Amino acid sequence: MQDGGSRSGCAESERREVMSASAIHPSASIAPSAKLAPGVKVGAFAVVGEGVELGEDCVLHSHAVVSGPSRFGEANEFYPFCVIGGDPQDYTFAGEQTELIAGDKNIFREYVTVSRGTKKGGGVTRIGDENFFLAYSHVGHDCQIGSGNLFVNAATLAGHVTIEDFATIGALSPVHQFCRVGRYAYVAASTVITQDVPPFSRIVTERETKSFGVSGIGLERRGFSPERVKTLQRAFRTLSRSKLNTSQALLALRRDFADSDDVQELVKFVEAAERGIVK
């Protein structure tokens, strides 16, 4: 019968054999309780915390941080400076054992943050398969994420949010806590979600972007003379505040400001616009 020391020695030997089948950079930090399947790669200065389980072929690039308790399936990829499985950002969290569970082939780009669950919220944040989290996107505690979703830069989910499958959350779009986003829904950039988003729908915040003319103070700081600024101000009035349409305004600008290189640059820019211009 083996004693405790022999058993622990065998366990450590087995752990080292598993880790040897993975590519671990010497500067990486791997917690003793972490479990790394064969094929896992951990880059320079990456951190794998206590209670983390990484499935086969997961990749941690340099400086990525994965905390636990958390479990990941196969072929997940963690880019530099992401923090996945961190403590929930919740005042009531007091160190309880909560976790993050994720499936296969998820991509977590730079500075993505994903929090574990909270006791009051069920204790688990869940992520399905093949989700793409672009830089700076955030998944709050107790969120339930399906599969095939796209989270564009700085998409932000508060706690307890449900995202079904194949949805897109646009850049800089926050989703309020407890909201649901249905399958195949599309939330456009800079759209604030405070109610449930039905499946198959397209949600866009009304655009009120307007031009307020020449950036006079900024141009003067860049060395533009008062005369140049006044010329541009007159040109912008013709372009955006006259009763002329854009084509008519461009003809007038070419005719009336032929001796102004600044105005002719403006004309060429507008003529090359493929998506229209802000007026």
C-alpha cells in the first residue's frame, strides 16, 4: 500500500507528463491545481490560475490571464492582456466558489474581460462554442452566451445577460443587466440595449450626427491664418447650409473658390465619398 508521499509524488509526475505534452514558455505561471490537456500552448508571461482546466489545443498568447475556477473546451484562443474568468465585478461578491464554463473554439482578443458568476446569480457564467470576442469587449457575471456570436470592439454585457446564438453585438454597445438578445439578432454600433432584443431583428440607435462647420480654433492652433479659416467657413456654409444639393454646391465651390487650395481639397474629398458626408 502506498503512503501519502508516494501518491502525491505520482500525481505530480503525471501532471508533469501532461504539461510536457503542451508547449509552456518558461516564464509562464501555471498554478499547481491547473489542468492542461495535451496540445495546450502557453506563451511568455501568461498566467493560468488555480482551478483552471484547459482542453486540448487551447492557446494562451503572451501576457494572457485565465483565472479560475473555470473550464474550457478545445481550441480556445486567448490573446495578450485578456483576463478571462476573473472575479465578478459585484459588490456582493465575497470570495464564494463560482465558475466560468466555456465550450470550444472561442476567441478572446486583446483586453477582453469575462467574469465568473455570483452565488445570487446561479454561480456560473457560461459561454458556448465559436464565439468571437473582439478587443475590449466584456462579459459580466452570470451571463449565458450561446454559440457563434460576434462581440465587436468594446461590446459590453452587464451581469445576467443572455445572448442566444449567431447574434452580433456592435462596437461600443452596452447591454443592460437581465436583458436577452435572441438568435441571429443584429445590434448596430453604439446602440444602447435596455430591453430584450427579439430574434432575427436589427436594432439601431437613431443617428443624430451633424456637422457644425469649420473647426476654427483647432485650425488656428495648427497655424491657419484667420483669412484661411474665414474662407473655409464660407465654403462650409455653401456646402451644408445653402439650399443647394451636394452636386450643385460642389460646382459653386469650384467656381467661387478656385484660388483656395483648402476649398479645392474639400471638394475633392467630397467627390470621392462613397458613403455620403456628414452635414
